[in-house]
Amino acid sequence: LLTCLIVFMPIFIANLIFSNFFKDQQNPRSAFGSNLIGAMTGGILEYMAMLSGYHSLLIIISISYLLAFIFASRKS
């Protein structure tokens, strides 16, 4: 039971965060589409990390966060 709680807690928290932001959106279709694109991109990056090795994962994550920061700062 404790293992299930530890494994699924990040997914549960991510769903709470998404639903909290989703309810405040003026265009829910765009928000849901962005979520789907993010999920697909995350899956692609996961497989790229398996292909290139997990030592390259830090570089991939750093670039992803940098791009997210750039696009988020443009919005505000």
C-alpha cells in the first residue's frame, strides 16, 4: 500500500495541478491540446533519453526547462 502511494502520488498531484489550471482557462480546448502535446513531447524525450543514455537526460531536461521559461515569459 505504501509503495502504491509513493509511486502514484506524483501522478495524482500532477492531475490536481492540471485540473486547477484547466478550470480557470478561457479556452479549454487550447489548454487540453497543450497538455496532450506536452505528454507526447515528454514521451518522446523519455525514449530519446533511453536511446542516448541517461547521462544525456540532464541536458535534455535543461533545454526543455529553458524553452518553457522562454515561452512562459513571452506570455506575460
